[in-house]
Amino acid sequence: MSLVKSVGKQKVNLDFNKDFINLFGDKIKLNDVAFINRTIADLHPADVANLIENLDVDKRNKLIEIEAFNIEPEIFVELNESLQSEVLVLLTNDSIAKILRKLESDNALQILEKLEENKKKIVLDKLSPQDRFLLEEGLSYPEDSAARIMQREFTAVPSDWTVGQTIDYLRENKELPEEFLEIFVVDNEFKPIGTVPSSRVLRTARESKMNSIMREIPVLISVNMDKEEVGHTFESYNLVSAGVVNKDNKLIGMITGDDVVTVVQEEAEEDVLRLAGVGDEEITDGVFKKTKRRFSWLLLNLFTAIIASIVIGFFQEDIEKVVALAVLMPIVASMGGNAGMQTLAVTIRAIAKKEISSGNFFKIVTKEFIIGVLNGLIFAIIAGVVVQFWFEETNLSILIAVAMILNMIVAGLFGILVPVSLKKFNIDPALASSVFVTTITDVIGFLSFLGIGSYFFLN
């Protein structure tokens, strides 16, 4: 497998206007392959992908199905993931195999993951034995492991080689990646012991030994390391690339910074979706699949809402006697819920970046308690003044002020305690925390407001 590069084409982030998109679409209808190829040849692959994404579905499908048009691998990898899945359905097995042969192994794996099992097997059979073995080996590792994002194309030389030997090897070996920043130095057992920037090789005398100019490797990536952990490692050590080793500590691949950027972006998107209760839903998922994904989350929300309603039911008679309680209680619950979600969002980010430890946990909880007190006092005063002008009832103003303080404190505390507790039980805090935090703030808000209210007005 090789790395495909676009030479002499600079990405210009084109924002194609409607007239040009319509013109390109008309040429597709007319099967004007000469115009299509000429237009694409002048654009960066990312801009071509942008152009294809802006076409309507019929014209896009027609473009892919034109016999004389072959979507190049460097264009395909620039398409968004949902569109890649759509295009793969239209491509023949031979076309997919052709794309895979020209891609680095990590990009090829990402495409294979999108294929159905039967089609995946057919495509793999069309590859060379070596390529098929590498890809099947990659697919055997867990989906979120470092093995799924590493590329198996890298440059490594023995530690006792001279710079001259290395340069000659780099010039003569056609199997090496077309571009690389670092050269790995390995021992007799192919265990990495250091790296040498390619620029340093060019500036060093030919007789110098590679082990004399190498720098120690700060960290190695285990093949089974979680992708998210890989991102933290790159950030912690300011890495541009890193070697990947198997259980015997032998070098089997490398991960580069661009792969990590993709991982970090995917993890961030995943956390946002999970906070909303839609998991890893894709825009291309069918109606029933989307409904099924959202059903369990909404069902859980229904049960938690029933719990809050039961709490309100305990004070049904009090609410009937003092209608103002029914009018004002959503304010307390809403403020507590929003405050809890603020703390929750910050906490989940801190957990993801591993900023929370046993050493600073108590300090962080204390800080959230103080923030809850301060916000509670501020909004207690605001809410109390508003209620006083609204209902002209001092007890009601005191009631909402006290309830506001209590709920804001609870929101701050449980906004951090819930996700941290879930993490200890190996439950994804981004997926489950929001329901629990919202329920707790609702229940505490209603209990404090209606409980104190029944004492003030009915005793």
C-alpha cells in the first residue's frame, strides 16, 4: 500500500457558487467526462470532495456510476463519513479494491469497516496476499484500539547502520512510504530504541552511526491502547508521530499527528452526541435504527420524569391551596438543572483530559460547592425580588430564595459527583450522567421548594 499525494495542487477552500454547481451537474447529466475530469484535475482533492458533497443525490449517484469516471483515493478519503458510506454502496468491488491498494493501511481500514461482511470478504480477496494479511490483522484488533488508526508503512533501520547506509537504503527501497518525518532505529529483535529526524540524516556525515545521532523515544504506543488514550499521550509528550509496538515490544506500525487530530475530533463529537442521548448515531442511519437508538434514552427520561412527578404528588394538596407554588416551582427546577449541566459539561471534559485525580478531587468538589453557594445567593436575591414584586408575599420570596440556594448547591455537587462515580464503575459518564443529574436537581428542587412551602403557608 502506498500514500497517495496530490502534487502541485493547493487546497483553496473553494466555496462553490450555485451556478457552478448547476453547471457541473448538467455536465454529469450529459456524461461530459472530459469536462468533469478537466475540472477535477485543477482542484485539490479536498475541494473536489466539497464539490461532490454539494451535488444533489441524483447527480452525485450519476457521477459515481459514469463508467469513464473513477473516483480517486485521495478524493474519497476527503469525503465526509456519511457520504463515504453512500458512495461505497454505488462502487463495484473492483473499484473499492483499487482504492484500497493506493491508500495507507489506516485509511484502508476505515473504509473496510464501512462494508458489509460479505462485501468486505470479496474486496479483501481481490487484494494481494500481503495487503490482505495486514488489513485482516488490523480488523482483528478492537475497534477503538491504536491498531485501528496506526499505519503499517514506516521506516526503520538497524542501530549499527551508518548514515550513508541509511541514505542508500532510503533511495533504493521502493516499499517505503513516500513521505516520512522520522526514521526508527531498532535493535536486533526489531524493538525500537530511538528515532532520527529525516532532516538530521541529511545534515550528518555518511560515516556517522545512526545510534549516535538518534534521540530516545519518550513513549511507545501499545497496539491495544485505546484511541482516546493515544490522543492524551500525544498531547502529554507533544508528539508528531509515535511508534506502535506489539505485546513483545516489537515495532509494527506508527501513528501520526493527523490521525490523532481525527481521533480527538471524533471523541469530542461522540461525547456531545452521548450527552444528548443519541450515542454514535450517523446521519445516514435509517428511520427505524435512529428510533431504536433514541427510544431507550427517552424511556429512561420518562421514568425519571415520573419520579419527579411523584415528588410533586406528595404536595398536591398544598399546591391546590397555594396556587403560586405551582406557578413558581418550574423556576427552581430549571435553574438547578441548567447549573447541574454546566458543571457536568466541565467535569466530563476534565475526565476526558484526565485532569481529575484522587489528589485534587476534594479541592474540585469544594470549589463546586462554593460556586453553588455564590450562584445560589445571587439568583436567590434576583428571584426573591422578582417574586416580591409579582406576588407581594414576603414568605413566598424567602421560600424561593432558600430553595434556589439549596438546589444550586446540589446541582454543583452532583454535577461532578455523578460522572466521577459512573467513571469508577466503568460506565461512560457522557452517556448516562445527564439523566441522573437532571433527575436529582428536579427532585431536590421540588422537595426543597414544596417542602419548605408547605411549612411556611400551611403551618
